[in-house]
Amino acid sequence: MPIQSVERAAAIIELVDAAPLGLTEIARAMDLPKPTVHGLVRTLVDVGFVQQDPDTGRYSVGDRLGRVGHGLDRHELRSLATNWSDRLAARLRLEVHLAVPDGFDALVLLDHVFRPDDSPQTLRIGEHQPVHATALGKVLLALAPGVGPVRALSLVAYTSASLVEAAALTAELGEVRRRGWAVEAGEHQPGIGGVAAPVRDVGGVVVAAVGVVGPQQQLLDTSHAPRPAVVQQVVAAGRAISQQLAHRW
Amino acid sequence: MKVVAAIDQGTTSTRCVLFDHAGRMVSVAQHEHRQHYPQPGWVEHDALEIWRNVERVVPEALRSAGLAVADVAAIGIANQRETAVVWDRRTGEPAHPAITWQDTRTAPLVAELNAGPTAALFEEVCGLSPAGYFAAPRLRWLLDRVPGLQERAEAGDVLFGTMESWLIWKLTGGPIGGVHVTDVTNASRTMLMDIDRLAWDDRLLAALDIPRALLPEIRPNVAVYAECTAAAPGVPIGGAFGDQQAALFGQTCFAEGEAKFTYGTGSFLLLNTGTQRPTPSNGLLPTVAYAIGEEAPTYAVEGSIAMTGSLVQWFRDSLEMIRSAPEIETLARSVADNGGCYIVPAFSGLYAPRWQPDARGIIVGLTSFVTKGHLARAVLEATGWQTAEVVDAMTAVAPVPIQRLKVDGGMTANHLLMQFVADVLDVPVERPLVLESVSLGAAYAAGLAVGYWPDLEVLRNNWHRAARWEPAMPDDLRRRERENWERAVERTYDWVR
Ligand SMILES: Nc1ncnc2c1ncn2[C@@H]1O[C@H](COP(=O)(O)OP(=O)(O)OP(=O)(O)O)[C@@H](O)[C@H]1O
Ligand SMILES: [Mg+2]
């Protein structure tokens, strides 16, 4: 059953796209009372699909509508994230990764900030990782649309610690959703730990994950729980990047 | 927590960045300002709009860090260089929009100067042969063209400055007690400063008929100028820097032979040449690197490229090929190579090392094969090849060959570009953990001035490598592509008559 207010909202967008119109004109064109139209138009302005010229009072198509259909460009994401990825590496003195989904079962490293100790390191940008074995991957698997489901993945054992049971992985993803961050403990590479948090685009959709990796004993305690300071900084970086994305318009 | 604040007043935007003791970024706030193009080749900024952005970014950066003005130990300023503004000392009203460093309107005036008897004097005293790139011809243009301005200048009613002078004057009270100062690096880009004595030179002022009363006092980069009364009331201004020299300082290139390349609107290579004044050669400019308090100044040679990031912006705004600058990497990665296409962005002539004011931009090698992906590659490669030309010129004068290139600025987030730069230079390229080197340099100056940091050695230990790109291009490909680029550049010469 069609929902009337959605139909009317669509009609308003088309009207003001054809020519900037005042409230009276919109109401007349739609043959609706002005208060009804006003409520619809206000909502459309609030979500950014329609905008009002402060001088003439007329309505036209909002900026946000122009962006519909264009996902966030991944290199724009990297650029916008850089200052915050760098800050995370500086604060924790660990290597930082920024990742986006690559298909339903993998991620690709979009950015890599060296561990700031000036030791020789090699850029890992473009590296693919399975989503079930890294902290970044678990964030995307738990939260990003189009990644998973668990039953579609082949749960390869990279180390003896890899999660290869669907039930165990599913339970852990529930934890990731609840806590808002993920951890890895030698599940991809022996002795390497990681903590990651989501990056959300405007509207809340998870589009990327940001995290740190390093020697397990540096990040995690003996029961594989990450140090609180690490979690706090990683989550803060995820939030800062998300805010940066929201400000890009 | 005490922090140091930097204001980076750039060509396209103004930001405020806060730094902690370890030289780590704490927060940043940024606003773009409008670019005005009243005529081809003219580029202007509204100095008041920029000032309002400064007033906004400082509290915004503090708020996002959860800090108050009292937490700021000092404030440092870095700015787009050579952009000229004249304002009324009583009202604070700019007499004309600021004429930016990209503006070419002074070309006829400069040609006249170069044909006249004083050209050699300029080179001898300020180290620069007259060019439309520098600030003084813009001041001359303003005095000629703004009705009554010459008289007001002679009467002492108006003040001249590059952006840092304008902002410091506004920050310290404007008409009520505002201090009118500039720093040695910005002053070294006017064409009016004796590069040995670091003072305005009366002969050069006379050559351009510029009243001395108009000019700010020249100060070292690291020195407390005054306290702010606006934006961050009570906070001392501990230093100012032209943005490129700020980046050199922020990258801690304190030793002779150390260099950095900053990729922004334009791109600039600066090489520290120590305390000896460098002689101009190979199209590189001698300039002041920094002066700390009353110590002897350190010099640098500079290779300036007018258009790099701004070519990406043109590709975005004028051709509408992409919606954001970084998206150019996505487009460029959609193809394997440039498809035989080369773009030479001589939009306002070519700067270092060729200095061809009459060159104009071209796109060559177009065939039906070429797509917008190839054009995107050509845009990025133009930055790579211009880098190579400047680095080659620099290598000829550097005491030791460049073993690695330290880079910073917004374009270094583009990995395709950074790999290409490493490939065409055939040396590794490294970026520091703080990409905002311009801001960091300004913060370092201010922090040193108030004792927040004790000395340069401490700052040097703050530098950390965040990424490194290794060269991977086969030699014969590099040679072939370089030849194509050079053939393309030759075709831009002498277009303007
Ligand atoms: N990922 C990218 N790829 C290519 N170009 C980019 C990218 N990100 C930014 N740019 C370009 O870099 C410039 C912005 O960099 P940055 O912020 O360092 O310069 P800027 O400080 O604004 O320059 P200025 O100080 O002159 O204003 C813009 O010209 C933009 O087109
Ligand atoms: Mg800049």
C-alpha cells in the first residue's frame, strides 16, 4: 500500500526541481492545504532534500539530494581521515589501518600509517584481509551493509586462534555491535593483536573501519582484553573521522 | 593540558590547529574562503572574510579539543605568501580586495622594471629579480590604481601587509593598538627587503616609489610580537612565517642540506642552505628560511611551482570531472596509464625552474583513445614532472644529492601521486606523521618563543615517518615519459603576446 506522505514528498521534490517555488505555489500545484504542505516541506528541509532561499523564501532542491546515488568516494574518505589516522598513530605509537569492504567477505586497506618509531616499514595499502580474522574485518562484518553474512564466508584458519566456528564468530559479532569496537588476538597473524572501530557516513551507515595493530602484548592483556586506553583512542578516532565525513558538505 | 595554536591562513582556506608537547595534533578547525576572479589572470581574496574565518576557527578548534583560551600557551601564524593587502589604519577597512600570489596583473609593470635601470639592484639587494610573483609590484599596482591611495599612503593613513601582517594587526586590536609587523620570511618575498640586513631598503622603496610609512616592522620568526585582544584574548603571538618556510621548520629541516616539498595549491621545495646567503641559480630563489630571536638568519633556496593542487581544483570546479579533489585518484586508477596525454598547467606562466611568464597551459596528445581517466592521470603526472624539474635544479646546487624527499600537504594523501613522484625522481618519498607541517612550523615558532619547547633538538625528535614510497619505475619508461613531458612543456612557451 503506498504511503501518502512519501508520495507527496516525492511530488514536492519534483515541483521545486522544475522551478524554485514559494509555499503558496506548492500548495496550489498540489491542491493541498498550506499547513499540510508546510509540514512536509519543513521535514524535507530538515533532512536536506529541499532548501529555502533566505532572501526570496522560495524552495529548491537541497544539496543532499545531489549526493544521493553517489556513494562516498574511498579516496575522499582517506583524505578526510588522514589527520585523525595520524593522530591515532601518534597517540598510541602503533601502526594504523583504515579499511573499506571489498566484496562480502574481504576488506582492502585504504590507508596505512607507519608505527611512529622510524623503523623500516613497508606500505600495506591495497592489502586484502578476510573479514573474519581481523578486528577491522569484524567491525565491517558486524556493522557494514553488504558484508557477510557469516554463513556465506569460508572461515579459513590462518592461525590456531582464528575463529572457524560460525556460532563463535556470530556471538563475537554480537559483542562488536554491543560494544562498538572489535578486537583480534593473533587470529590473522600469530602474536599480532588489533583493535578497530567503525567509521560512519552522514546518516549513520558504517562505511569503513579504523584500527591499530601491533604486538599482542602491547595491545591486549593476558586474557585477550584490549587495554582501555587503546579502545578509547581507537573509538575516538572512529568518531572523529565520522564527524569529519559529516562536515564535508 | 597546555597547547600551542597555529593559524594557517592558506590560499583556499584558513585553519587553526592545536598541538601538544610531543608535536601531536590535538584538534583542527577549518573554513574555506571565496576566490574572486574579476578578470582572466586576476585572483583576489576578501581580507575581511579571511579575518572572520580566523575569528571562527580558533574557538572552534578549542571547543573540539575541550580546551579554553587559557590553555593556549602561544599562537603562531603561517600564511599564503606574497598576497598583498592595504587597509585604513583608522577604520581597518581594506582599500581593495587582497591581490593574491597567483594573480598576474602586474606583468606589464614588472616588464618595465626589468627593462629599467634598477633591475640589477633588486637582484643584488633582495636576491630576487623582479617578477609578478612577489608582493611589491602588487602594492605598486594598488597605489597606482586605487584612487587617492598614493596620497593616503604618503599621509600615513593606510598600512600595507601580506596576510600575516593584516591578521596580527587585527588580532592585536586593529585601530586600537594593533601592532603592524611582518616576519623576515614574508618580508623576503616582497622584493623590498635587503636579504643580508633583513631591513627595508630605501633604494628599492625609491625604485617603486613606495612610502616607508606604509610598511610593517620586520621581526624574527621566533619572537613574541604582542598579545591577542581578539580570537584568543590574552594569548601571546609568538611567531609568524610564510607558509612554505613554516613547513620547512615544521619538518625540522634545521640543518644545511635538509629539504622538504609541500604539496598544496601550488608546490614548493625548500632546501636549507645554512647561514650563507645563497646566490640565485638554476631558476631557484634565494629566500630566508628562518630567524630565531636575535640570532643570525638561516637561508634557503626555493623551487616554486605555481599549479599543482589548483590544477586538481580546476579539474573539479571548471571541468566538473570529479566532485572532490581526492576523487581524482579513483578516476586515475580507472586506467593503467596516461594514454599518451600530457597536461602542462602554465595557467599563470611557468614558475621554477623555467620562469616563463608568457607560457600558457596546454593539453597535448589527445586522440579518440583518451578518456577522462587519462586526463586525471595527466593532471597528477603534471605535479610529478614539475617536482622532478625542480628537484633536478636543486640537486645541481645542493651540497649533497637528495637521498629521499620529505613531503607534506594535502596532496600527499594521494598515494597514486606520491608513488609517481617516487618513480619519476627515482628516490624514496617520505611523509611525516603530521601532514599539517605548515601549522606545525608556526606552532613550533610560537612555542619556542614562550619556552613551551626548549630548543630545536627537542623538536627534531618529534619528527616521525608515517609513510614511505619506494621508486619502482623502469629507467627506460621514466626517460621516455620525461621526454614526452619536456616536449609538451616546450609547446606552452611564448603563447601570450
Ligand atoms: N587526495 C588528493 N589528491 C589530489 N589533490 C588533492 C587531494 N587532496 C587535496 N588535494 C589538493 O590539494 C590542495 C589542498 O591541499 P592543502 O590543504 O595542503 O593546500 P592548502 O593548504 O589549501 O593550500 P593553500 O595553503 O595554498 O590554501 C587543493 O588544491 C586540492 O585540490
Ligand atoms: Mg597551505
